[in-house]
Amino acid sequence: MCNALSLSGFWRHLQANLADPADATIYSNRSLCWALLNQGSHALSDAEMCVKLRPMWAKAHYREGAAWLLLNVCCFCVLRS
């Protein structure tokens, strides 16, 4: 994983995504990296792609919810139903 102090992990996830764009795990990890960097819109974009690739994966939905919270959109889950 990457943290806010190290962009090298983020770069590895970006490169891995280029190698296999259908890997939901890469989008999940990159969403986390974006969230740690306080980049909510990027975190949400990757989380949504993760959900699209693996809709039954709980972590994908967790990443999406975390991104919405980072964007201060707390009522999204209720409105989406």
C-alpha cells in the first residue's frame, strides 16, 4: 500500500493498472492511495471502476463509500437505493 508520504506505492499501482486494466484489486488499492492523498474525486473514480469490475466484492463498495465520505457526500448510499 502507499501512504501520504510515499508516492512510490501509488506509482507502482498506476503502472500495474496499465499492465492489467481489468484487475479490480489495482483499482481498489489505487483508490485507497488517492484517498490517503485527499483526492476524493480520483478515489471515487477508481472505486467506481472497482465496483464495476467486481460488483459482489465488499471491499469495492467500502472503497466507494470511503471516497463519498471524503467528498462529504454522506447521503449517497440512501439516494442510490
